[in-house]
Amino acid sequence: MVRGSWSKGLVLTCAVLGLALVAGNAARADIPKELYEALGIDRSASPKELYDALRKRYRDPAQGAGKGALAEYWEPIAMSSYLDPLSFYKPPASVKDIATRSECVSCHADETPGAVAAWKKSSHSNLNAIRNLSDGDPRAYKKKKLEQVEKNLRSMGKLGPKERLTEVNCMDCHVGVGAEKGDHRKDLRLPTADVCGTCHVQEFAERESERDTLTWPQDQWPKGRPSHALDYRANVETAIWAGMEEREIAEGCTACHINQNKCDTCHTRHQFSAAESRRPEACANCHNGVDHNEFENYMMSKHGAVYQLLGGDWDWDVHVQLKDAVSKGGQTGPTCALCHMEYKGRFGHNVVRKVRWAFNPTPAIADNLEHKWFRKRQEAWVTTCTKCHSESFSRAMLSQVDKGTKQGLWYEQEAAKVVQKLYDDGLMVGQKTNRPAPPAPEKDAAGAFYGLFWARGNNPSHVDRIHVEMWEHDLIKLYKGLAHFNPGNYTYSNGWAPLMGAYAEIQDANTQLREMADLKQQVAELSGQKRGDLLDLDSLQKKASFGGLGGGMVLVGSMALWGWRRRNRSNSASDEQ
Amino acid sequence: MVRGSWSKGLVLTCAVLGLALVAGNAARADIPKELYEALGIDRSASPKELYDALRKRYRDPAQGAGKGALAEYWEPIAMSSYLDPLSFYKPPASVKDIATRSECVSCHADETPGAVAAWKKSSHSNLNAIRNLSDGDPRAYKKKKLEQVEKNLRSMGKLGPKERLTEVNCMDCHVGVGAEKGDHRKDLRLPTADVCGTCHVQEFAERESERDTLTWPQDQWPKGRPSHALDYRANVETAIWAGMEEREIAEGCTACHINQNKCDTCHTRHQFSAAESRRPEACANCHNGVDHNEFENYMMSKHGAVYQLLGGDWDWDVHVQLKDAVSKGGQTGPTCALCHMEYKGRFGHNVVRKVRWAFNPTPAIADNLEHKWFRKRQEAWVTTCTKCHSESFSRAMLSQVDKGTKQGLWYEQEAAKVVQKLYDDGLMVGQKTNRPAPPAPEKDAAGAFYGLFWARGNNPSHVDRIHVEMWEHDLIKLYKGLAHFNPGNYTYSNGWAPLMGAYAEIQDANTQLREMADLKQQVAELSGQKRGDLLDLDSLQKKASFGGLGGGMVLVGSMALWGWRRRNRSNSASDEQ
Amino acid sequence: MVRGSWSKGLVLTCAVLGLALVAGNAARADIPKELYEALGIDRSASPKELYDALRKRYRDPAQGAGKGALAEYWEPIAMSSYLDPLSFYKPPASVKDIATRSECVSCHADETPGAVAAWKKSSHSNLNAIRNLSDGDPRAYKKKKLEQVEKNLRSMGKLGPKERLTEVNCMDCHVGVGAEKGDHRKDLRLPTADVCGTCHVQEFAERESERDTLTWPQDQWPKGRPSHALDYRANVETAIWAGMEEREIAEGCTACHINQNKCDTCHTRHQFSAAESRRPEACANCHNGVDHNEFENYMMSKHGAVYQLLGGDWDWDVHVQLKDAVSKGGQTGPTCALCHMEYKGRFGHNVVRKVRWAFNPTPAIADNLEHKWFRKRQEAWVTTCTKCHSESFSRAMLSQVDKGTKQGLWYEQEAAKVVQKLYDDGLMVGQKTNRPAPPAPEKDAAGAFYGLFWARGNNPSHVDRIHVEMWEHDLIKLYKGLAHFNPGNYTYSNGWAPLMGAYAEIQDANTQLREMADLKQQVAELSGQKRGDLLDLDSLQKKASFGGLGGGMVLVGSMALWGWRRRNRSNSASDEQ
């Protein structure tokens, strides 16, 4: 598109700025006031002021950026550069080229053709296609978005008053907005969320507001968690994650826990499609599996059935905004985005404003659902459900979610007591003979989370495992099944039936371990031993030999032989004592 | 559409009636004669006569309507109104509006816009679009359907001889066909299957005929079950369902078991699309999971692969009837509907006419497959399969289904004997010390169904659980995998391999429990006890303390504290003795 | 299409041959040189020479055709005719018709309308539609393919120099290429891969080359395996498959293991669509489930998310060749085919050229990854990944796959030692009292593969099962999850977390079984027995009675009663001793 003359450009620019201010204010209304309060700025702040405050907090290690409080326990692997670029990415020393904007594209069309092909399909590659939309086009809302972006860049001094964005290419994200040249060895960066946020201040602010709106009244979770905005922090500050030796496995967890760091988990590089992230399969990339089977529950619910059966006719090309998906886009059933990005009728990138049970059901939540904080959020859900359902139906359904979740939690808590008592009584299998400590900073405990990811000798015992799976898998699946209205799943396939099975197995073990202890005691007494003799040192050593192959020397030996485990064993040597 | 003058209207009406009679007779041919016999009416009965007979039976508690034979044991929750409206729905006391036909729509376009948007996409919202189809249109069959509906309503006096249906809106289903006005507090109803059946007599009769065609020659199942027509009855007359305290979980089962009560499990409100229900994902909403994984089996079978890979070109807009899907609709592989709604070349809403193994494999079925009742149904399957496959291929495949299922059943039955003998010998873990009775009307038994949904102390024991999962999950998955030609699933992932694992674990437990009993006996003898002393009262009490935390007082205490469980505990207090 | 006059035809034919030679040479370049070397023919060999050599090897029992080395242990069932037609198919004795080419179609349009409808949609049914494509059509590459096919047939004398193929119908595949008439009782055949290969020499050769390119440097697997080309051999030469009595279940495995025998596992009869097999769901038909969950991993990976979210716009009608899918077909993410059918930038039906870890991780592979054979294959992967990703990203990711897999293998190997020692010490549950031998040619062993498919008494014990699932399911899932970049799956849902659980349960059992043995010994000593008495004959018989119901007589009795198991019990009677 040929730009207008100077004078014409000025007129246009003024008009654009006028529009943008209006658009900006309207859009800004979706950014929760809690964010402005937390950042100590006014809602009337300029885009630059807002962005600078956001970016400062975003990059502050004291507020969650980087390796976190357990940094001393772990080291990055090669992939870490791509998971937390802010902390670990270094430009490639081997590539010497200094490239211009067009050289990036032309060279990488050969080097990484798939990436360039994706970018060419993106809006970024041709912004004039958006600018040229007629005002009557349903997609005209995208013009306003473009104007808002240009306003943001002007506010930051990254776009001249008369300049227009015609494309966003490799250089803008990987070197700097508007840069004309970049040195692979010096200038290359991997875009973090604040890089995307340079243009997309509104969306960045919405997302970052998760830190501010999620303030648990009884400290059920740390402030702002669990959320996308702090999901990397949640990951790296988990004791077993930091402590476990197998870093390639640990960084598997990280592969999802990077929404804090990057935007391309939902808007895949290099197409960065809003359309892509509107469909449930985008969320499914992380939200599936044993501890958060939201996708599976949704797809086999009536909601998901409607999506699968009738969704083919809905507006997936984002010709309308999410807020208009039902009224103008032909959508007749909910998607993840339609319900979870909405709060009291408005839509945005803060997806935790209606969170109540959060990641997993606990007594600290169950006991407080009548507190006004929880009640207010429940009312926000009623508003959401009544878009399609009657109020009485909505309340009946939401009540079933809460009560059913509590019913499952009751069984889990009963089992927890049985498991804890076995542990307190020293009756876990091998507890006194072959229970190595987990790697620091993790600490030994009954039914603990670490048992899902680490094992040595009789730690965790099978009972520990049943219990950790009970609360981390079965109970969560029950709750997620209830909350996504997938009855077959929460009663039968996952959730309730497995919870009953786990409870039964824990009770079985409890009875058997205590009967065995009793029998051992009887035999000891018959042998003329005094009570307690059974646990003297000789006996301990004798028994230790039972578990021999799980013990220290063999492990170390085989690892040395195969060289399969990481070198720095001094950190975790204690776990085999 | 402007209606014609009186005289023209009469002519048209006559023509329509003439057509309808022919169409009616032709269509009626798909209603099995067993239904007419059961209702004691003639095939030439008027629509009104047929409908009245159907409705009377449908609403008769003595024939399966409502709370069922175990009514005294359970109470509805809020959601029950929506699951069994006939029994539990009450109009909302809080909504005072008395609305006309158009007011329903206009007000709910604000109140529940999603519901109205769905209705606007339905055929119901604009019947003239169907009436105006040209005779050459492949969808012209829908005109005949509309004429049939109008004929039904005329027969019932709900449509004047000259009247035509132009739309079916909120009022027709939620107040009464043709009603002009409704009072929310007095007139509102939730449509049950007989409400849909007022217009759709044919389909209602087809569905209701499942009660009549499924008559098991050796009483393997109650008459007419398992079927969609009596699936609510099957649910509420299950002992553990009626007895379990956690009603929100129990009503999870119900969420699928409502085909008896409603039509919108397959034709989702308020679009009520025939197209929707023609795709496998519609059935998947209920037919998935551990005890009926038909959908998973289908999708990963060659049949499902063809659907997923080539189905994009098939007729999903229902431009042709199901019977013409292959010949005219471009369909080159089977869907659930194509095989299960067919019987000897005709299609209808009775989906149980070829049922043989039914819900789960049992000896009472396995032993009688050569009986003519089963043989006749097998031949009906051969007719179905030979639409695409040679007869010898079809017979080879069907034979593999039967033989493979029997092979799995053999292992399950062997395990059943081991489990029963452990129970008879009193050797289940905790059986003599901590096995509370299940809630009435359920009764204690080995490997029983209730163990999937209820647990307390050592009931069920782990062995009970393994066995109930073996017959309710693993064996069913084996059979469903075989019957849907998903070899990887039934040999490996579900079915055979898990059956072997369950058998092995039961054998393990059998050996270990008996060795332990033997050892205890030896120790008792060494202690100078007489045989049997081990089980005297003192000993029992001592052992009971092992299982302490699972016991009564703690349970009651914690429940009172949290208030998580239903108030009326007197019904089920006995389960903690 | 009317054929040209003789003279014109000749000119055309020469031109076609000229083109074909060029096309042939170009295409031939994708057939690995290893195949020519193995067959002892030159790359310049005629299509007939190449085909004859391929077919000879393909049909040679000494080189993998047919029942295999364990033939004596098993008999076919009815379905076997369709799984290995070469060995078992016999034309139907009951169908007397002798049909012409057109009679096949017209009669089967009534007999098996679905099959004919599928064929009518195939390219086979109208080759002129391909021949008539304009040269500018992106699908013009299909014309070259047709010319190549005609060249092949001419080389074999099955098509005259002037003849053209206008259709491939029932007769060509089920009787013989170009046959005009066939007798159902005498001439009918089921097409094996070499039948398809008559026309499709190139693709047949590519596929057959898997036998030649997969030569393991340290004999980790037999030559040419695991591969599609020898997957039936791998199946029938598995001891438990050959030995197990339940042939209907065993042939379930075979249902996937027939790529060696047939081409319609990927190109479903009778549409034989190349488009079909380009989508991941085609591979999913076999590549899903507990021991090869590639599909599940892919779909929930970022790669699969892109396919599901953006793939709707990609070229699924095969308007371009796979090699052009990204550059011309709009594809912006990988499918199974795009990565696995590629080797150093070329595409073909040999999918094992980059295989390294193969079916399952073992020390013999883990220990040799630095060997040049493995390194070369890893470099081929880097070439593949850098189509879209940077080299450093690709290497970081591939390194994570290897290291993570080794980390899982370490745990499995540790567990293996524990299990083996329990077995060597005779401490498996029931090992000395009730562990029948598996059916010949299988042999008793700890944690062995047979335990997934066969069980009797205490063989396998639960510990055996945990271990076989650990290496055959959990470890494979870990590796497949890593290799398909599905982090949630390999860390949590499948893979790592289940591996830890299996390790914990094995350690539990180890400790408990040894403690129990010790306690029994103490009791025996207290009873005045000498060490070893516990295992004398009397004791053995006494203990055997514990496992009573799992024993021989009852088993035989019930089987005789029900007649559910195969007659020839003499082969496997020993397994109940």
C-alpha cells in the first residue's frame, strides 16, 4: 500500500489517533482494576506507562521471573533456552550472518521453510490486508486492533507519528520492533511474552492481571496462582521438580508451564493465529491427561458433542470477535474460550476470574465455599451458564459440581488419615529398612507428590503411590469431570469409581500391614525376643539385604557403567543412603 | 408462506392427506409388529389411537415410569427435575410472566440467547423452508415427514383440517402444541419423550418398540432391556444406585440413563438436528468409557478410520435419508447409525433388534448362542455386514467376535470361582473384622457391582474390586473391542491383556491370603491356642483396631464437621456398623 | 476415451515411454541401493526384472512368507484367510458364477453395494480422469504415475505397446491384470502386496526395501525388523502368539500385523486413496494403544494441535505430492507421513530409514547411540526437523528424547534385576506350588512377554505382570511420548509417572515377599523343622490346595461343559500340571 503525502498522512494519523483513543479506552475497560492498583498506575496511563510497569514486574526475579526460590538445586539443559529464554537463551555463536529484514525471510525460506511458510499465512506478514478491510466487513474490528497496536508503538516511540505498520517480520520479534538489521551472534533473541506485549499491550495486561485478581481469601494458594501468568514460577518452585536428577523428564513438565514466559503455547509460532486459539484443541495441548483432563471431559460432554457435531458451521476464521461468536458467529455451544475467557459478559486473556476449586479440591476450599469471595465467583458462573440455560438449571448443575466434588474429597481425606497413620506408626512397607530420603529440597512424607516422579528402594511405597494418585489424579478427574458435565467420566471411567478403588486398596493394605506386624510380633515373642527386638540393628541389616538390588552400590555401579545419568551426582547422592 | 383460499386449501389438504396415508403406511411398516401386539391395537390404528396407547404405557409407573421399585430408598436432587421431568419438574415459582408465542422468543433472546440461537437454526423455527423444497430436491423426503406430522396432529385434533404448521416454537413443547399463551408458574413443562412423540409418533413408536422386540428366550435380561426405551428404569432400579448416599454422584449415572425420558440426548436441544445424531460423536456422548467404550473402539477401528479420513465428503446435512446414505449420500463406511439403526434393510429408532451379547457377556448368553432367537439375530447381522463385505468374510468376522468373547468370559468365570471361594472361606482381607454392609437395598457379596461406587472399611476388599472391574470393565471392553473390530484395543490396550492381569492378581491374592491364613494358624498353634481361637471375640476386637481409621466414629465425626454429606443419615447409618 | 489410430498411438506410445524412462529413473532414485544389492540386480533393471526379483523374495517362506518358523504350533481360523491370503485363502466353493469384467461390477453393486460405491470413488474406476488432467494442473504428477504403471505392465507383457489402462476393476486385482473373465470357484484371489505391486512396482520396491536398509549393527533386532515389510513374520514367529490356545484373540494381533501381506491397511479397499493415507488417522488404526501410542502422543502434541487446528486448510485431496505439501500444499505442521516417510529430503514407502530406538528401548540400543550407524540416522532426523526448526532447537529436542528415554530405561532395568532375583530365589507368589508352564513353544521366565496374553494359576504372578507392563507399556509410552514431543503424556499420564509406580510396586513386593519368607522360616524353625522342610513334598501338596480352583481338573471340567475352548487340547494340556 502506497502511503499518502505528508499532509494527507497527518490528517489520517490524527483521525487514527482519535479513533485509537476511543478504541483504547473501550478496550482498556476489560483490564481489571486490580492490575492498575497493583502496578500503582492510573487507568488513564499511556500505553508506554502501562507497558513499562508491566514489563518491569514481568522481568523481576523477586516477583516470579527466572529460576525461582529453588534455583540452587537445578541446572538448565539444552532445551531450557527455549522454555525460559529470558534466563537461558544465548544467540548462536556459529551463525555469523548479519541480516537485513528481507534477508531474514529469504534465507530462512531455505533454512527453515516450514517456519517461513507459517509466517506467510499470518496476519503479521501482510497487515495491509487488515487495513484494507471495508468498514462493513465483520472483520473490521481487526482494523481497530491494528490502530491500537500502532498507537502503542507510537506511545513508546517505536513508530513515527506518520508511520504505519505494514508487516511484522522476523526482525521485529527476534531483534527489535522496527530494527533494520541484526547480528545472529549478538542481537538474536527469542520472544518472551513482554516482546509480544510491546505491540499487544492490551492482551499482555489482561494476562498479567491474573497475578492481581486471584487473591485467595484463606490463602488456599499463593497470590495470583494457579494461573497462566505465573505458571513457570509454579513449576520451578516445586521441590521435586527442582530436586529430581532426571532433568530431561523434569523439563517435560516445563514444556507446558511456559505460558508465563511465552505466548506461542496458544498462538503457535509463526502463524500466531487468534483463530487457532479459539478452538478447544488449542487448550488441549496442555489441558489433557491424568491430572487435568479438561479436554477429554469436554469432548465427551454434551458441550463437546455439540462442538464436534455442529461446530463445522461455526465461525472459526475469526470473522467476528469472541464476544459475538453466538450472536453473529453461528456458535450454538460452548468452547473452552467462550466460558473461561468470559467474566460478567466481557472477554479477555485473564482466565482465572471465575476460579473457585482451582487446580485441585482441598478442604481449605471446600470449607469456605460460602465465603463471599467464592460466592461472588459462583454468581459469575451463573451469569455465564444462563447465556444458554435457565437460572434454575444452571444453579442445579453448579450445585451438583460442588456437592459431588466434596463427596469425592471426603473419601480422599479419609484415606489420607489411614495413610498418615501407617506412616506415623512406621508400618509402610520397608519404611524402617529401605526408605531413602527423596532428593533435596524435597522431604520424606506419606503419600507425597514426589512419589509420582521419583522412586528409590521402598520410597514411595505402593500405599504412598495409591494415595498420591488418589488426590492428584482421581480426585482431580472427579472434579474436572463434574465441572465439565461429563457424567460417564466422573462416575465411572475416571473419578468416582477409581477413588473407591483406591480407598479399598488403601484399606486393604492397612489391614494387611497391621496383621503382618502383629504376626511378626507374636513370632518374635514365641522366639523369646522382647518387644522391640525385631527392630534392632542386626535385624535391620538382615532385612536390608532383602531389598538388596534396590540399594546404593548397585545403582551407582550401573549408572557409572552406562553413563546414563547426569554427572553432578553430589547433589543427590544422599537419596541413596 | 401465505395460505391458499379455503377451496384451494381443501384440495391441497386432501392431496396432503392422501399422500400422508401412503407415506404413513410405508413408514409404519418400520414399526415392529411386536409393538402393536403388546399395545393390543391394530396396525391400521389411527395416529391418535397409536399415540394414546403409547403414551399411556409410557407414563405408567407399573410399566417403568418414574422412581421405580426402589423408590423408598432415594430422594431427588435439584438436577433430578431435568433428568426425570415427569416425576420431579415443577414450574419456576419465581417467574411471573404470562407470555405469548412471540414473547417467549423475544424475551429469551435476551434471557438465554444461546438457546434461542440454536432454535433459530432448527427446522422447527421455519417449517416452510421444508414445505417449499422442490419435489426434485433430494431433501424432499422431509416434506413427507412434515405432512406425516400434520396428519398426526390432525388425528389428535391439535391441528385443524386446513391448518398448516409453520413453526414449532417454545410454546408447543414447553406448554402445549398450538398453545397461544403460557404462565411460567403454572403451565411450563419440560418436554418428555411423549411430548416429542405428539408430532413424531412414528419415531416415538419405533423407540418404544424396544420394549417389545427384546424378549430374552432364557430370561438373560428383563423384557425390553437393556434398551434406550427403559434405560431410566434400569438406572433407578439398580440397588447401589438407589442406596448410595452421594446423590450428586449417583445422578451422574442418570445423566446418560434418560433416553427413556427425553429425546435430546441424541437430538440436542434446541436445534434438534437429525444431522447431528447421524454422526458417531452423538452416540459417543454416552457410549464411551470403561464399561461401554464403543466410541473409542469404533474410532480406532478401520470403520472409524474411514469415517475420519474420508467422511468429510459424506452427506452430513441429511440431504438424503439414512437408508440412502451409501447409495446417494456418498458414504463409503459405516457409522453407529448405519449398522445399529438397521434391521433387515430397514431403518428406525429401535436399536436393539440385533442385540445378542447385549451389555455384557454372561454364561447365560454364551451357552445359548445356538438357540434360534440368537441365530436369527446373527443372520440379521450377516445381512448388515454383507452390504459391504462378502458373506464368508462377514461370517468369519462375526465368528471371531463370538469365540473371542467366550474366551475372555472363560477367564472371568474362573476368577469368579476363586473370588467366591475366598469369600465363602472368610479369607477376604478384613472380612471378619472390618467389612461393613453396603447401604440397603444392596447386600454384601463377593466381587459385587456396588464395589465400584461405594466403599467403607474393608468392603469391598481389593480382590472384590479386581473382580468387579474384571467383569464390568475388562470383559466388556474385550467384547466391545471384538464387536467393533478394533483388534489392538481388545487384545492389548483394553480387554484381553487387562483380563489376564486381573486373573493373575486374583490368583496371587488367593495364594497369599491362604498362605497367610496357614501361617497364622501355625503361629496360633505354637502359642498353644486351639484351632479357632484366632477368631474369638477378643481377637476380633484387637484386630478391629487395626482398621481403626476406617471405622464408624471418625467417619461420622468428620462428616458432621464438614457438613459435606447428606443430612438424612438414618437410612444408611447401618453401613458403618 | 477413444484411443488414437495405430500410427498415432505409436507416436504417443514412444513419447510416453520416453517420459516414463525419465520419470522411472527419477522415481527409482528413491529406492535405496541396499534393495538392489540384496536382490542382486542392477538399478537399470527393467520393471519386470525388478518386480520378478521382488515377488520371488516376497513369496519365499525361507525369507519370511507364510506361517513361519513356529508353524507347527498353530492353526488358522476362518479370518486367517483374509489376513494371510497367500497361505490360507481358498476361493468360495458356493459361488458358481463365471463373470466378465462388467458382470463383476454390476452383480456386486447388488451383492456388496458399499464395496462398489467405494471403488467408484477411486482413481482405479476412471483412469482417464487422470490422463485428461491438463499439464498445468498441480495434479499432473498423477499422469506420470499412470504412465509409469503402464510402462511396468508393458515391461511384464501385461499391456500391449499401444494399449492404455482406462480402469482397474475387480477383475484386475481379484483374478489377474487385464483378465476378461473369472470363475469364482477357481480364479478368485485376495490381492496380496505383490498383486498391488504388479502395477505399483515403485511403491512395492520402496516398501520391500525396509528388509534391506534396517540392518542393526549390534544385532539389536533381526535384519529388516521391526518394519512393515516383515510385520506378519514378526507376529507369527512370536512364541506366545503361536502357542496360545485362544486363536481368535491371537488373530487380533494379526489384524494389524498384515502390512507385509496387504496394502489396504493404509489404503483402505476399495477406494485405495493416497489422500486417505496422508492423514494421521490412517496410521492411528494400528499405531495407538498401550504399546505404541504414537497417535495419542501426536494428537496431543503441539504438532498434532497444529494439524487439528489449522489442518483444515491443508491439501488433503492430494493435489500435490507429499514432497510439496509444505511448499505448495499449504501445510504448516507435520503429519506422520511428512516426517516418517522422508529420508534426507526424499519421500517413499520405506518408513524405517531413520529408526533408532525402534519399537522399544533396550540397553543394546541405549549403549550404542554413539555408533556411526545410530549417529547417521540421528543426523537424518536433524535434517527433517530443520525443515521448520533451527538446528540448535532440533538438536536440543532430539537430545532430550534420548536422555529422557535412557532415564526411564534405567528404572526399568533396575526393576528387572529385582524381579529376576525374586524368580531365581523361588520367591514369586506360588512359584513353587502353582506355576504351570506357559504353552509351548513359550518357556517360563520372569516378567516375560507371554504374561500379557496368557495366565494360569500363579503364572504370571502379579510381579511378573507389573514388570512386563513396565517394559512393554510404560517404558514404550515414555519413549514414544518423548519422541513425539508430548510432555504431559510422557511425564505424567503415561510414561514416567507409571514407571515410578511400577518400580515402587515391585520394590514393595520384593520387601514383602522376602519378609514373608523370613517369617515362614522363623515359624518353621520354631516348629522344630529343619531348614528346607518347608518345601518338602507334603507341604507342597498342602499348599497346592490353596490355589485349588485355579488347578487342572476344574479348568478342564468347565471347558468341557461349555465347549468354549478349542478342541485340540493335547498341545497345551501340560500348562495345567
